[in-house]
Amino acid sequence: MSVCVIGAGLSGLAAALALEAAGVDFVCLEKSGDVGGIWRRPEAGERGPGYLSLHLNTTKGLTGYADYPMPASYPVYPRHSQVASYLRAFAEWAGVLEHIELETSVESVTQEADGSWTVVAVDARGTRGVRSFSHVVVASGHNTEPSLPALPPGSDTFTGTILHALDYRDGSDYAGRHVVVVGLGASAVDIAADLSRYAATTLLSVRRGLHILPKQLFGIPLDEVAEAPWWTSMSLAEQRRFIEQALLVARGRLSDYGLPEPDHPVFASAVTISDEILTRIRHGGVVPKPAIASLDGDRVVFTDGSSARADAIVHCTGYRMAFPFLPSGCPVGERGSVQLYKRVVAPDHAGLYFVGLVRPHGSITRLVEAQSRWIARIVAGEAALPEPEVMRKEVATYLSGIAGQYGQAEGASIQVNVAPYLLELQEV
């Protein structure tokens, strides 16, 4: 029995700890030069979804592993370098570093006729290795391939730089320049706020309104609210009423800030968490604008007919899930939804599991720990899976239920509610 874990970020390290505790033989392959995933890359100067101003949006208490808390000296919302240091310390504490092969990129993962898995990977020396495993755990994250919209008319004449958030590092790189940020998700509001301290002008181009929540409500961090019994006992309709009324009291309507009102109720799609963007708008550091209609030389023309000079356009338009090393159609099916039993198991690929391919309203750490413990029990023969047909039926039922709340976009299929999902994993 042998397991290959792909990725040594927060999810991969949780899987490594669970397998180590279960006495399972495993190796963890990490393409970067150290553990820590997206949290170490900004300081290391590596390309990735992180940037120098990146901080946690969830509290250190719930983002740290249950048996190895983050240091008491850390702030409630640590910066990326602190999280990276913590993850490195956790790997040492957990005794899993000897299982991790750094600077090793996985090229392909193929299931053989006997059910085993062949993993082809290239190490730091450029040597291609082929190994066989009984199980594979994918913990490489889902912020991989940048999603860029179709470029507007006139893009070929634009004299500035067009980039994706994946290539953004620090606001000081744009000192004195005129910048347009596209989007209203977590990266967009973080980057716009960061830029506004350095750029000559920072415009925030928003096509569709999203719900913006502060990191705390009534002094309680949102991830703690998500797990509180008084919250989980509410129906979805009651939760929505509670949050909408709280937001109205805390900051008024988004249209008061020049932002479009959301066209959907709260928790019908991912929410944006930020304590800063509305303040930066109110102080004039960030100026909201509608969608981009066209580009013309050094100017951006918006759909309301207004235009502005721009030296750079930063698209914070999300990522596509991509697992090029996996069998075609796994785990993202034909309809663009992730199809995993209990959000972990690939029904048609025995021995293939995923950790961290979920999107909660709150911290993900308790979820990946629970997923990892379940996988370790399966691998060790202490838990059994149902037949593939039963798993496929569960997936279809889950996706149908999720579609009713979040729609059918790719990202919607990985939304989970923290407390119910934790309970579900405890019962398998």
C-alpha cells in the first residue's frame, strides 16, 4: 500500500499528517522549492495567485490546524509570510518533511488495468521518474489557470499593459501610474486597495455586483459565525435576512458607494470579504466604474460612455480549475461541474481522492483535516466506499441541491456549508 500526495500547501500537509498518523506509506510531490503553497510564493518571487499585501480573510484560530495552533503572537488575520512560516513549522512538527520531494512537478497520473496508479514526475535535476502507487491524493489547489474575458474592441491599440492577477505582485510596482482593476472578488478588492496607496489613479471596473462582507459582524469573525450553533440552526432564508439587515446597518447600500447592487441574494454565489475596499472608495483612493466597453490608445472607455487614461489593466477575473496531469474529465465533468463523492472521491477512478477542492463561507482548514482523516481511514482499510453507482447518485443529488442555491457555474459545484459538511464527513 502506497500513496502519492500531490501538493504541499495547507491541504497537502493536512493529508500528509493524516497518512503519517495512520501509518500509511506515502510520498508528497511539491513543484515549488518549499512547503506552503500560495502563501510562500509572493515572498519567494514566484508566479502565483498570491501578492505581497495578501492576508488571511479567516481567523488564525480556525485557519491553523486543530492540533497545532498558530502562534499567539500572530495577529487575528496574519499576512502571507506569517502563514508560510507557520506551515513550514507545522510540517516540521508533524514529522512529514522526510516524505516531501520539493521541486518535483507531476506530468501525468494514469490508472492501470490492475487499478494501480502510475505517476510520472520531473525532479529538480530534470530527471523524469515513473512510480506506481495504490492511491493518489490531489491537493494542488484550484487557483491554477487564469480566466481572462474576451478582450474588448481596440485592445490591439492599447498602449498600456494588460495582465491577470496571477502576475500582480505589489502596488509599488505601479507608483504614479494610472491603473484599472477589473472584478469585485477577493483579489480585485485587495489589489485595488493596495494599488490605491501608490498609483496616480485606481479605477475599479465592475460588471456585476457582489455581496461585500466585513471580516467581522458584531465583533465576531465571519468564520466563527459560520460554525456557531445559533447560526447553523437558522434556515437559509433566516441567515440571508440576518446578514442583509446586518450589512444594511453596518455600511448601507453598495450603490451608495457607486457599486452595482447584487442581482442575487446573499449566499447565492461566493461573497467578497473585505474591511478595506469601501473605505478606500469613500476616501477617493479607489473609484468605481462600470464594465469596459473598448480601449483606445492610452484610454479605457466604459459602458457608461466615460473614459479614463490607463497605463495598466489588472484582470482579477478568477481562475479555471485545471488538472492537466489527470485523466480527461476528472474531476470536472462535461457540464463543467466538479463530480466527487462527498467532494472527495472520484467515483469512476478507484483510489483517486481530492483534498481542499471545496469553497466554504469560512475557513477551509477543518474541512481539509476531516477530508484527510477520512481518506487515511479508507486507505488503511478502516472505512469502505459504496459502489460507484451509489457514489454517482450522491454526486448528482448534491449538484442538484447546490444548483438551487448557487447556480450551475463551475465554481458553484464546490460550494459547501461548513457545519453540515463537517457533520457529513464525520458520519462516513
